[in-house]
Amino acid sequence: MEQAEFERARQMFEDEVRTRLGGALIDSAELQRYGDAPEIEPGEMLGKIFIALPAGAGADDMKARHGAFTEFNRAHREALVGLRKALGATSFGGGLHDTNFPNTDPASPRGPVAHMTLKEDRIRELLGAGGDQSVTAVMARLGREDLETLDTLIAAGIAGSRAEAVRWTLARIRERPAYEQLRSRSREIEALKSQF
């Protein structure tokens, strides 16, 4: 992955963390790639979320580290699941210290860390969808006719993948004046529902 693309990926990861874990006490988030740490394999990236320690707690206060780690995972379980799904994480873990394998000594004095393994291909796909936007993966079952439609858009050069073809199609629907009328009516209905 080229440096400019990696910088976009890093920014996207930090933005996703900030958006999905907005209320969490996070010290920082960082994205690493192959070559940054020995445990990262070719074609993979490692996303790290450093959890802030309570005010006044020292980096060597294991009770404070454990409490912060446990509370973070408990309070943000659903947001972490959403983050992992959105980024297509292949594994997820964490610990009281940031370590670089095979060395088990803390690699950083920062707080506990949650980490996830990401595939470069998935990150590239997300960047192609607008890198700076929040993107949600959606699974859909499509029939032969729908697949042929998407493949026709790819063959015509309009899209580079089926996912991109679906995004292109949805963008065309949003351009229609009737769609804005539909959204307006939908908001009116939701407002009426909230009055009951």
C-alpha cells in the first residue's frame, strides 16, 4: 500500500473509531501495516485503540489498567461489534499492555489496548467507497437478473466491483426528485409516530 493510500486508511480508521466510540475514554487510535510490527502479515493491517487510564492513575497501576479495560469493553460492546463489522476485522483482541510479539514487555506506556486485524483489500474497498465517509457493510441476496445488471455496469466500466455498482445505483436513485419527496414524507410519518 502506497504512503498516500495508507494515510487515507489511517484517517478512515481514526474517524470510524471516533464516530462509533464517541463517548468512550480513548487515549488514541492508530493503524499499522506490514513492516511496522513483526506480528503483521503481508496484506494485513493492525488497528489499535488505546484506552485512557483514569485520571491520576500511573502507567504501572495494573488495577487501574484492568478496570479501564473491563469497563471499556462492557460499556462499548455493541459499538465495538459495529466497528469490527464495518471494517471487516478478521480477528479482535486486547490486553492490559501494548506488546510487540514475540517480546511480551509493554511496547508503550499508554493505557490498555484493543486491537483488530484488518485486510488491506477490505480497507481499499472502503476507501473506494469514499474513504472519509462512514460505511456500513450490507449483505444482500440477489437473483440472477440482479447480478447480471451489476455485472453489466462493471463490463461497461461504470463500476469496478459489484459493491461499487450497488453504490452507483443507489446514488442514481438519490438524484431523482421523487426520492426527496419520499424522504420528506417518511420524516413526516416518523414525526407522527413519535406523537403516539
